[in-house]
Amino acid sequence: MNGSSDQRSATLCWPGKVLSEDDLRRHLSSQREILLAPTTIVTPLAIDFLRARKIAVRRDVVKTVEAEPVQAGTWGWADEASSGIVAAAVQALIREGVHLTALSKITDPIAWSRETANAIEAERIAGAVAFCGDPELVVCVANKMSGIRAAAVTGVRQATRVRQKLGANLLAVEMPGRTVFEVRQILKQAVGGQCPEPLARVLQELDGHAHR
């Protein structure tokens, strides 16, 4: 899909689903900014290309405030900065048959944490992964809610550990700084990780006592 250039603002408008390095080399000339559609996936090489040339990236954020309908039993995800890395990882998992539900964008970490914790407690979703700049704040707020075991994670091993050992149902991942591969694997561990049944029963009992 061809991009269009707004000469007045020196902006390249790109409405396509994917933006690659090859697309940039073919369509970008003197523009110092690129405007993307809300769900456009930016490949890692394209991200490097834009950073090297100090080209600003904007998204049509007006259309991103509406979340997808939440589907019971699935894991949700949300980010704070419309990250192309997160979007690419999510799309890769969806192509593999992993179902993920897009939650509302993290514009207010405290309000988002409460809203998502309520969705988990009400069993509208099984759990959630938040990609944000302040994971500790998200975890602190979420852990005040009944039945929520939130944990801040920085890598795949930690994501695996908190799912298997702590039965964590809300993972907060600090961004930026993660690669597409790391984000993809963290999401896989979140969705596929299982807490051993004896531990799950103990944690459920402790949850009940903690919030009486």
C-alpha cells in the first residue's frame, strides 16, 4: 500500500497494516515524520531505520481508545505507547493460533490496573499482560484487588517463574527495552504457563483470607 506525503507538514502518511524497511526506502524522501494507522505493525528493521535517521513516528491515536470486546477465558494485553514491537509480537502469536484480547490502552496506569483487575476477578479474562513505563505502579495497584497476583517482569525466565511458582495472573513488563522475540515469549509464557494444582489451591485460599 502506497503512502502519501503531506508536504505542508513534511509527513509521510502510511495507512498500511505493516511498515517495513523496504517500504521506507521506497517511499520516504525528505519527510521528517511518519503518520501510521492505529494498528500498523512496524518491523524491527524499520524501527532501526527510523531511529538512525531521527524520523518522528505518530499514530492516529483517536482510533486506538476503543478496546476489542473482552472474551472470557483468554489473556488480555495492553500497552502504553502503541509499540510496534508489541504489536508485531501479538500478530505473530495470533498467526500461530494463540488467542489474545486487546484491552483498553494504558493512558492512566492506576485506572487501567483497577479496570483490568476487576475483569480478572469477574473471570471475564483469565489474566493480562501490561507493557508500560512504570510496571511497579501497575503491580502495586492491582495487588490491592481480591484474587489478583500481579508481578513485574523483565524477561522470559522471570515470566515463566512467576506463572509457575506464584500463579501470577497479571504481568507488568517494562517498556521500552524489550525485543519482539522477548515480548512474544513473555506473552506465550503468560498464556501457556500453568500453576501446579496444589499450589493453585493454596494461593486461592490465601487470596480469600487476605481480602476478608
